[in-house]
Amino acid sequence: MKLKTLLTASALIALPGLALAQEAPSFDEIGPYIMTTLLFCMAGFLVFFMAAGFAMLEGGLVRSKNVTMQMTKNIALFSIAAIMYWLVGFNTMYPGDFNGYFAIGGQTVLDPVGVAAADAALDYASIGSDFFFQLVFVAATASIVSGAVAERIKLWPFLIFVVVLTGIMYPISGSWQWGGGWLSEAGFSDFAGSTVVHSVGGWAALAGVIVLGPRLGKYKDGKINPMPGSNLALATLGTFILWLGWFGFNGGSQLAMGTVGDVSDVSRIFANTNMAAAAGAVTALILTQVLYSKPDLTMVLNGALAGLVSITAEPLAPTLFGALWIGAVGGVIVVFTVPLLDKLKIDDVVGAIPVHLFAGIWGTIAVIFYGEASIVTQLTGIVAYGVFTFLGSLILWFILKAVMGIRVSEEDEMTGLDMAELGMEAYPEFSKG
Amino acid sequence: MKLKTLLTASALIALPGLALAQEAPSFDEIGPYIMTTLLFCMAGFLVFFMAAGFAMLEGGLVRSKNVTMQMTKNIALFSIAAIMYWLVGFNTMYPGDFNGYFAIGGQTVLDPVGVAAADAALDYASIGSDFFFQLVFVAATASIVSGAVAERIKLWPFLIFVVVLTGIMYPISGSWQWGGGWLSEAGFSDFAGSTVVHSVGGWAALAGVIVLGPRLGKYKDGKINPMPGSNLALATLGTFILWLGWFGFNGGSQLAMGTVGDVSDVSRIFANTNMAAAAGAVTALILTQVLYSKPDLTMVLNGALAGLVSITAEPLAPTLFGALWIGAVGGVIVVFTVPLLDKLKIDDVVGAIPVHLFAGIWGTIAVIFYGEASIVTQLTGIVAYGVFTFLGSLILWFILKAVMGIRVSEEDEMTGLDMAELGMEAYPEFSKG
Amino acid sequence: MKLKTLLTASALIALPGLALAQEAPSFDEIGPYIMTTLLFCMAGFLVFFMAAGFAMLEGGLVRSKNVTMQMTKNIALFSIAAIMYWLVGFNTMYPGDFNGYFAIGGQTVLDPVGVAAADAALDYASIGSDFFFQLVFVAATASIVSGAVAERIKLWPFLIFVVVLTGIMYPISGSWQWGGGWLSEAGFSDFAGSTVVHSVGGWAALAGVIVLGPRLGKYKDGKINPMPGSNLALATLGTFILWLGWFGFNGGSQLAMGTVGDVSDVSRIFANTNMAAAAGAVTALILTQVLYSKPDLTMVLNGALAGLVSITAEPLAPTLFGALWIGAVGGVIVVFTVPLLDKLKIDDVVGAIPVHLFAGIWGTIAVIFYGEASIVTQLTGIVAYGVFTFLGSLILWFILKAVMGIRVSEEDEMTGLDMAELGMEAYPEFSKG
């Protein structure tokens, strides 16, 4: 159905949506519902696009022999998350409208088509918009894991992990805070998910890389062998896309746009989010210049991302200066913890653990400087999510390892996952130097 | 003109737009117009970005010697579509405000600058927003053709085909449905264009590849020679961009956002569109694992796209489960028809015909399960668009072949179109393996 | 804080934003504020994404040995711009609320969290949204310089230049027009910044390339040696991203979306912006075919961008035909001035000066055909910005050259900046042909 059809009188009657216009309620009544639903749709498509950002970032930071696999994992994990979150996740995470703790088979049901103003929860937004917005968040959690365990994990065990993470683990722990659960009641504060999303992804990733072990030859004869990413232009694009998506991630988490206060807050969040990313990037730039005499692009990219993760727990309350120093600390964290992990022989291919776990913890703590949360409550939340997700993931990775194996053979790892597991190179024509 | 200028009293008087604020009509009256115009702008820029998605998808799936050509074709076809749709297309497709059947020289005219509420069609949206939204749709149709005929077509005959397709053929057949024409009156249902846009692109592509013939060496000695894409990271990026754009494609086709019912429907469409894409991708992933023992990334990408095309004819009415199975069937179609075309020696470089034509037909039929359309009407529409577009395209391709030739010489095809036709390589420094 | 939490009564009271809903003022009063704030947020994220567009365009047009540097420069310059514009830029540019001419240390302060309708400037929009929107503009100016001086400039002098450009020079000259300064009072017209943003970037770039000198071997023995870009797929992607961002750039510069007139104008700007880009691309396509017998993709990309720059000074008033011919002239300018610069041995790596300076001047002049500005006033503005920015930049580049040197050594330039300055290749595995 398109424009001119609508302009004919007969069509007007036939269309449920427009028929409402006849008896349209006042915008004072419906305006906030419309604006907030729009916020979720808009923020949702921005966060959706982060799936592309993660894919490009990770695809750029792995070696070219593993790029097809990284692409496959990223599009598959997003798709699986979308299905699992509908099947059980959303209703498990937001149990308010249901009465069970865990929603087995409780598939999400959207608003009816052409819902009338009289039938809608006018103090809020459409279920469809909220579901879509929450769904793209859970996919981000899974994307975080994907990067850390790259270049040696088998496809299917990884995807089974994603099924459990997005359908069960994330929704359960998410409900503690965003489902009105015990942490929410205890006063834990995590506006857009430094802990609920990013640390959770980071903990799951940490468990994964520990169980998997480092890539062949990464730590050999006491030396750390750099394995440079194959395409830094792609990694930079991925970072910019993630930065873009973060406006939706944090801005949409205001969860309302229908009042002067709410829309102003959304814009304040945009400004703060941007500032934290910028501060993280500049900090990493300067620090790597000072420490290594050469700025390190991958650190700058991860510095920007760490700034973003750092501000995610409280992107609203800080001043712009607050966002700046919170983001800058994120940049510092990345520069110092990336080599630290290497010293511990924890092989995180893309730096996902420093960026999402360490900066996520920092961001959750930083809330105390601008919000009303206490350090005890914040630490309680951090530990609770850590214990639950890390232990749960560890158990799951071990089960997967025992049942089907999670790591490719040495030979396949040398060959590269693209040819060994998928039989398809990402750049078949570019000869390798 | 920027902020602070506006805040001075003198500037306020000077600016037509703000002067209206003095005598501002009630939001009850103007709210729907504003929201729907915004929907078209927002959905429009998302669909615009699909031009980049098609370019990246196609650029990633052709061999590196033809990438510059593919880029040139994609930016040129979008630009030509923009001009032709203004010159004749829009007014041909939506003849309501005009009285001719075909609008020769009937250039689109936008609303006057600073149009007053009193002068606007307040039950709808601005012409500018609608024109922009419709324009980006027609460009998508042309992009579909571009991928199928890649790697052996000459630039200029292709662009002349685009001129006719976007200026004449698409607008005429589009008017049957979206211009309030005979198919619309017959009850044919195609919400966002599984048939009107995607099948039409697919039929035009099918005619093109038949007239062109397969690439040299593609089908040789009874064997199908795979010609792998040169950059699967780029192809994946393109798929994600298309997926993003589809929220605008389907969501914007609600054509209204100013009531509770409409904005809720838009969000429902977002959720369904996402689900269909996810289901298409997962289906292709599993099927290729089962059939070939190795998941095939290009099939997964095309599976997601086929899921999107499948839900496009009715993204609103289905439940999320409906979107899932409709999209999943799209994934099945792609996995089975891509090799089928190869058996028929129909050489579609990027899988455009399975994705846009076959899944488009499927999506149009699937409407009967959730909408009010009858199978007879749906088949009538499918056949009508097929006959008109396929025959029209066939004739046009034959004329172009007779008049100027549409295929490069064998030597040029071996060399690659980039050096032969354009004298410029896409990746001049990366030596070919 | 997420959905279900909000729906509990206790949470409703606790949240400042939603508490307002109790005493919600009429949408007639708050609607325009909400819509305009939303416009700035939406347009702002689109313009933000132009940073990625510039990075990809420039990364695709330099040789592969300089891609890491180009990425580093682009993410760093955006980040520096974000910090400098907060620290001094915004308050220098819009001095209305302050009383000094230059705002040393006058950091931008956002609206309080949960600002009440009673406390907001309801005739406009939130400071946060406006700040964010203006900030992404200044970053664009710096990006323009980055491309022109590529492949031989040292990182740190470039970044120091960016500090001064974004913190001091751009805000001072910007205030002449958008801060309600003398050019604004004189009647100079530059809607979205053909001169204020694009020419300014172009002048700064011109000064830079003159002081730097051409790349080694570019002009040798009286011949112009082409140095083809390493990745035209990336350059095309960058162009599409810039085109996308331009809808925000020009559309957002309407600076209001809360009336029928304003939202219609925004949509009119979208349509015109798109048309100008299309016309620029098609013109460059046809002209390069006619002049060189082969269409030139890089010219087509720059043609589209020149069309966009050309329409930026007045994207609202022209008809679609007006946008077409204004954009087409932009395409002509690019095709003829790119070789002209080479003849003058001015080595602009990506064509930034033709696109942003020459087409920017053209666009500023073209205002006289559709707006009320006189040619004298327009030329006054063009010259004023030119003299100030070119001389200021020239002095700054010379100081930087004297103090720390701005150009890498010949050996480093041959090696490539990536290894020489950063020790990191963008494509370490792809062997060079």
C-alpha cells in the first residue's frame, strides 16, 4: 500500500491504521507513546547496525585465513540471538507480564495490528518496539564473545554457546536489573549496560579463551608473537559503526522521548557518549605514543570502544567533563590491560576483554561519582554478574569441549578456519605475503 | 542559518518556518503530518543506504578484476534512477494528481518552501518526503539487475537499460498496485514490494542474464566452475547494510506514523522484518551444513536477504512465528535454487534471481496465510508483473544487443572489465594469487 | 533502567523524566521542542557517520602503505574536534549567551538532567542536541584537510593543526555567519555550510598541500605520475556514507522540525540534496567518457561529492531542477579542476580541494539564483572566509614546519607512513604487486 492509494477515500476506510484518524485522540495523550516507540525503533536500528560493526572490527583484526569464519559467526550469532530472544529470552528477562521465572516456550507476542489508542498502554510504547530494542542488545553480548575466541574455535560449539547465552544466561541475569529483579531493588545502577551487556559478554569471552587456550604459536619460547590483523581499514570502519550504534545503545536506554525532559536527556546522552569515545581514543593515542614512541591504531580503536563502554553505565548524569575523564580512564585501561592479558597468556584476539569486561567494570564503578548508587551496591552487581556469567560460561564451555570439542585441530588452525571448516576463502585472489 | 541566529528576535521574524510558530495550529491537527513526513525521511535515508549495501555485496561477490566496474555501475544506476524518477517516474507511477497515463516531462514538483499548515494536505505528508521515499525504492530495483549481469556486461548498455527500467517500466507496473491501478483494485496485496520491487528487479535480471549468456568458462565440459567472490568481508558488510536498510523499506511502507496504531505497526514491522532475515540466515546455515557438510557463507548472506524479500509482501500481519517460517522458506528457496540456476546454465553472479525473484514470488504468495488476499489475486499479480517485466526487459535487452552490443569481447572479459572498459583497477597493489 | 522497571508505580515516581508526565504540558507547547531536538540528534548521528565516510574514502584513495596512517588521522581528528569544540569552540562560535568574543575555557554546559518544560527554552531545542549537531560539523572540516595532505604529512603536526582549526579558527570564522556575526548581518547566505564548512576545510587543505609540497615522484620530468588509490571499493563505500550523512548535514540545518513548514522543508532538502549528488555523479560519468573515452570512477565519486557540496549553501529554495543543474555544475568543476591542480603541481591526494573548495565556492555563488542574497554579499563572504582561513592556515603550517617539521623524510615517504611512523601495516598479508 502506497501513497496515492491512501489518498482515495475508499482506501482510507479500508485501512485500520488511518481509520483511527477519524476519531484521533489528542496528541497530549498519544504523543509520548508515539515518540517513545519511535525512539525504540530508531535506537534499535542503530544498535542492530552494531552487528555489522562487530563483524567488521573482528574481520579486520583476525588474519585473512579466518575472515570468512568470522563473518559467518557474526551473521549467524545475530540471527540466533534474534530467534532465541523471541523464543524464551524476552519473556524470561521481563517477567512482569508473566508469572513464571523462566519462560519456556513463552514466545513474545507483539501488539495487534492497528492497535487502537484505547487499547494501548499509553503511558509507554509498543511491545514491538521494546522487543526489537532489547533484542539487538542481547546480540551485542554474543558479538563480544565472538571476537575473543576467534581463529581457533569450531563454528558449531560456538553457536550452541550463543544459543544458551542469548536464550537463557543473558536474559536471566538481565532480569536481575532490567526485569525489576533483586539488583534493581537493591539500588544497583547500570543505565545502558556496562555490566548487564558488556561485562557479561566479557565474562563469557574470558571463560571461552581460558578453556580454549591461546592460538598456536602466540606464546612461544617465552615470547609474545604479534599476529597482526589483516585489514585495519575494515577494523576502523567497524569501530566507527559501533560508535554510531552506541548513540542508539545509550540514547535509546533513556526509554522515553515524549517529554521535554526525556528528549533533552536523550540529547545529553548523545553528547556524553560521543565525548567518552573521543576521550578514550585520544588517551590511547597519547599513551601509546608515550609508552611505545609510536601511536598504535588498534589501541586507538579499542580506546574509543573502551570509552564507550565506560560511559554506558551512566551516560546521562555526568557533565561533558565527566564523560571525558570517565572515557579517558577507559582508554588507559585498554592500553595497560591488553599487554597484561598477553603476559597471563590469555589470548583475546581482538581485545574484547579489556574493552568490554575491564572498561565495563570501570564504567559501573564510575556511576558512584555522578549517580546515587553506592560503591557497595555497584560492586555487588559487578560480582554477581561476574560469578554467574563466568561460572555459567565456564561450565558450558567445558561441557561443549567434552561433548563435541570446541577447538579445531592444529592442522586446521594452521591452514585457517576458512578453508578447513568452511572451504571458502574471504580474499581468494589476494596472494599472501 | 544556525542556532543562535534564530534566537534573536529579528531572525525569528525573518524566517518563514519559525514565523509559523506564532500562529501554530494544534498538534492534534499537524502531529500526524509531521510524524509521517519524518517516517518517510528516516525510512528514506535507510533505503538510500541500501545502494551502498548492494554495491558492497556485489563488489564482494565478483572477482577483483571487475570490482571498479561494479562500483561504477552501482553509483551510476542510483544517480540515474534519481534523475529519471523525477523526470517521469514518480508522476507516471502516482498519476492521481495528474490526468495522463504516462507523464512525459511531468517533472515532480515539491511543496513550496515553508508551506503553511493551512496549505498542506494535513491528512498526509509532504510531497518531498514521499517522493524521496519512492525514489530510493526504484533504485533498489535497478541494483538487483546490476548484480546478476555482472562481470561481462558493457557499462553503457546497462545504464541505458537502467534509464528505461527506472523511468518507464518500473513506474508503469508500479502504478498498477501503488498508483491505485487495476491490481490494487483487484485486491492484490504487496505491502512493501516483494513483487512490485524485488520480483520486478529479478525478472529484469533474468532477461538480462539469458540474453547475455553465462560468463566465459562458467559452464565448461559439463562442469560448473565456481568463480568465488573476491572479498567476502565486503559482501557481509553489504548484507548487513541491506538488512539495516530494510527496516526503512518495510517500516516506511506503513506510510503513516502519526497514530498509536501506525507507530505500533511500524515497530511490529521492524520486529517481523528482523525475524524473517534471521530465519533465512539460520535456515541457509543449517541446510548448507546438512547438504554439503560445510556451512556456506554466501548462502547464509543470501538466505538472510531471501528472508527479507519473503517478508516484504506482508511484514505487518504475521506474528513473529509467521515471520520466522516465511523467512525460513526464503532461506530454503535460496539454497535449492542457486544450484538449480547453474544447472540451467543461467549465470547469475550474485544470486539475485533466487533472492529477489524466487523469494519475492514466495513472499507474495505467503500473504494469503496472514492477509486477506486470495491466492488467485496474488498469482494474477505475480504473473502480470512477470510477463510485463520479463518480456519488456527481454525486448529491451535484445534491442540494446542489436544496436550497440551488450557484452564485452572475450578478451576484455578475460582481462576483466576494470582494465578493459575503465582502465582502473579496484585493488591495483594487491597481487593476484 | 529498562522497560518493565518503569512500569511499576514506584519506579515511575523515582524517575525525573517520567515524573513530568504527571503534569505534562500540552504538545502544542512542547511538540516543536521535542521534534527539533530529535532532528538534531538524528541529523547529528548521520553527520557523525560522515567521519567514517571520510576515513573510507581517503583510505581507499591512498596507497596501501599509508592506510593505517589515514585511519589513525581520521579517528584522531574526530576525537580531537569533539574535545576542542567542547572546550572552546562551541562557545566561541555561538557567543550569544556569553559576552566574550573568544571563549577561553568556556566549556559547553548541557541542559540539566530531566529539565522541566517550564525551565526549557520551549521555542527551540536542547543545548545537548544543538551542541552535538554543531560538533559533528566541525569534525567534517578537519576531515577535508586530512585527505588532501595524505601520504607525506607527519601525524602530530597534523593533529596540532586540527586542534587549532577545530578549537579556534573554524569557530571564529563560523561565528561571523552562524553566530550572528557581521556576515550574517550583511546578508550572507550559506544554509548548511558550502563556505562555512567545506570551503574552510578546502582553504586549510590548500595551504597545507602548498607548504608540504607534492609527494615524491608525483611530478617528475614534466610528467604527472598517477598514484592510484589502493581500494576503490572502500572509496565507493566512503562516498555512499558521506552521501547518507549529507541528509543530516543539510536536512538538520533547517534547525527546526516542529511545524508543517519545517518538516516539509526538511524533506524538500532531502530530495534536493539527493538530486544534486546524483547530478554531480552523472555529469562526471558522462564528461569523463567524452573527454577520456573511459568513465573514471574516482571522478564519479568526487562528482557526487561536489554535487553535494554545491547544494549545501542553499539546499532548500531550489526546485529539483535547480538542484540538478547546481549539482551538475559541481560535477563539471571536479572533472576540470582535478587535472588543473596537477598542472599547477598542487598535489591533493583525494581531490578534496576541487570537491570542497571549488564546488563550495560555486555553491555559495549559486545561492543568488534561488535565494535573496546578492552576488556582492556572497563574494564578500567567500573572500572573507578564504583570506582568513587560507592565511591563518598558511601561517600555522609554516610555524609547525619551522618548529617540528611537518613532512616525513624521503626514506619514510618511500617506505610508507604506516611502517615508518606507526610500525603497523593496514594489510600486512596482502603482498604488493
